[in-house]
Amino acid sequence: MKRILRFLSLALIFSGSLFSQTVYFNKQYNPLNTWGAGLSIQQDSTGYNVIMIGGDSMAVNRNVVSFLKVDPLGSIQIQSTIQNDSIAYFCGDFGSLSIANDGYILGGSQNPVGPIQGMGILVRYNLYGDTLWLKTFYDTTYSEYLIFSQAKQTADGGFVAIGETRGNGTYATQFILIKTDSNGNEMWRKTYGMNNKMNRGTNILILPDGGFLLGGNTYSATLQDSKNGMVIKTDSLGNEIWRKLVGGFFNDGEARLGIAKDGNYIIGQDYAEWNHQGIPIGRLNIVKTDTSGSTIWQKKYGIPKILYTCSSVKVLEDGNIVAIGNSGNTDTGSTKRPGWIMKISNDGDSLWFREIEKYHPWGYEHNPYDFGQTPDGGFVVCGKVMDVYNGTFDDMWLVKLDSLGCDTPGCQYNSIDDKVLSMVRLKLFPNPSKEYFIIEYTMDKPNLPGALIEIRTIDGRLVKTIEVKGPQNQIIINTNPFARGMYLCLLKQGTNTLAVQKIVIEK
């Protein structure tokens, strides 16, 4: 009770002040003292609720699931962990925690000791992360495995969970959809998918008519470059109405789903353009369909990059679309893997794109998994950040962005046109810098009349202007006139910003 009262008193302070103004933070967490990843985030008037999977510091190779309540400044206030000496727990796919009456529902799985490879679990939480009940679900056909990726509450107060189970064939799985009552007791189950293929259900939407839209992927385990996203529409009893494949000729990502403001459907995925040494090179693919599954428009965004991943796609209240994910920073290598967030209009026009990261140098991997829009119009993103090169940490990551997708003020100067990105490169090093730093720029076109380099403070104040000469050059900047802090370096032509990078000056 003391824990609840303390959190409520903090909530009364924060909800009236911090939620009414823009807050920024970029934090990593290791509450289990081993490793962790935030897979799903929801928010209420008191702050953020994160489901984290991690390792148990007291055991080897045993996973646990933690429910975390985080205040609006990013500090953990409550932690509730599900663990068992003989069971490994998993918290489903991205977005596996959903709001339910007076609390939350989690779709996940557990691996017990014994012949069964996995069981689906539904976990019912109250508002403070206390477990009200946990129900398990078995593969009743093959007695092998069943896992849940996501769960949602239905209009009758019950729940529906999407996942994957054993299929008919040597290498075969199926989507599985299970409907329960309000206490988690199973009412019915259905399976779907392509015969003799691996079919994985990852996310679900409940439609206005009570039916369901299921997203995931399908592929042949013995055929290279056979993976496509798959969408299945059912009625309220789980009977299949139609199915649709999305993707191309190489291995594409899962279909991530949203409902457009006009009632039609939004499908997002990472789309592979080609392979580099067997690894897909991709970019974001957004498809809008009508309610019968027919394509209204389909557009691809950004520059193809290695290991491109789209983790989550959501439709905002204003009808615009936001997607998050990560990728390598080139199309042929992954020396750095930043996260990204992109906003797209309801007509499919790109509005802005941002890279998001906690560590700028080479050797760090940033994985945004889920996000939500906050009352100030910004976004809060959960995921994982790793020190790949040194192996010093593998932690949960939480970052609060403003309405432009920025983790610091001044991001309005980062308006980069995707068409220009292929012809302009801007690099700053060393970063952070002390006595000097080098600006290196490259332009595929031999001349951009009127091009300039501007150095600005993070709040936009102009500090230095440099004329651009020739298609490529290196400029050495002495840091003596600069105060300690973060600056923006912009390559501009007229009012257009062609490229932008951040530089940190330490003295």
C-alpha cells in the first residue's frame, strides 16, 4: 500500500506539470543486473508502463518478465517480476502489453522443464503491475508448442491472443487465434496459414464489427528468399474472410497493422530490395488497403540499408502514420545500428525521418521495439541498446521524443529530403571533440550553387557559416570560439537542409 500511495503522490505532481510541457530523456536500465529489453509500452496519467524481458541474475539461461512503472521523467517507480526456478518466461512480440479494464493484459509464453517446447500465457495485471492471474495454453493437436505474441481485450470483456503453433508438415507452423472469457478461460481457437510453410502471427487488431485483423509472416523453411508479410481478416468467431501477402522477391518483414481514420487498413513492414552477401537490404514499405484487402496505395521510404527492421506501425489520432525500427547505417555494412522513427501523412507522403540513438560512435546497436504518443504530442519509445563491440551492456532503453521526433530541441533543422540523401554525405569527427573537429562532406553532383555549411547551437542560434567549394572537401574547425555543449552542423542550399549531423564539444 505504501508503494501505491507513493506512486500516486508522484503522479499528482507530474500529471499536472510535466505532461503539459515537452520533456526529453534518453535512458538505459539494468534493473535485473544482467540484461533486458523493453518490448512494449503503454501510458496512463501517472507515466509509462513497460513490459521487459530479461535474464535472472540468480540463474543461468532463465528468462523472466518484469512489469515496470516509469514516471514522466524516466525513473522506475515500481517493478513487478514473474519468475520461477524451473520456467523461462517470454513477453511476446513488440506491443505485447495492451490496456484492459482497470489494468493490462500480456500475451507471451513460457518454456517449462519437460517435453513441451512452449506454452502460451495470458497475464492479467492491475494498474500497478500486480499479477491478478496467469493462464497457460497448450498445443492440443501435436503436444509440441504454442506461443503468444500479443493479446487484446474484446468488447465482451474477454480477451483474444495471436501467436504461433505447430503445423502439419516437417517444417510447418500456423497462426493461432484463441478467444477467452474475462477470466482467461478458453472459449475457442482457430489456426491459419499456408500449407507446409512457417506461418508466424505477431500482431492483431480488433475491428469495429468485432472481427479481427491478423498480421505476421509466412515462408518456406527450405527455400531461400521466400519470406513475405501476411495479413488475415476474420469474422468475430475467427472464421477466415481473406488473406493477403505483402512484400517482394526477397525476405521481407512481418506485416505490422493499423486502422486508418477512414476505416481502411494500414500495413507496414521492412521490404527487402536486394541481398548483400545473403543479408537483405531493405527500407520501409507502407500499404493502405480497403476493408476487402485491395491495395489503395503502396509506397516505400528512405534509402535501402542493411538489416533494415520495422518494429511497429501506428496510426495517430490526426490520421498520420508513425513507424519505428532500426538498420545498419549503410547498404553494405553495419558498423553502427541506430534506431529510427518516421512520420507519414495519411496520404502516404513522408513528413519527417529521424535517427534515434543513445551512443553515436561505432559499435553500438539501438533497437526501438514499441512506442506511444504522449500528451505533449511527442513520443515515448522503448527497446534495447547494446554495446556490441565491447560487450559491456545489453540494456533496456527508453527515450522520450518531442512531436518532431527529436530527442533534443532544435531538431526542426533536421528536415532531410530522401531524394537528396543519396547524393549528399556529411561526416564530423572526432565526435565528441576537444580542440578541433573535421567536417567532411561529399556531393555526387559536381556543384550545388549557393551551398553553405552552418554550425548552430542546439536551440538554433547561428554560430558559424562556411562556403561550400567543390563536390567534396574537409574543413578543420577550431573549437576555441565554441562553448562546451552540443551543436548542429547543417549542409544547406538556400532554405533546403541537405544533411545534418550533431557534434559534441568537450572542454
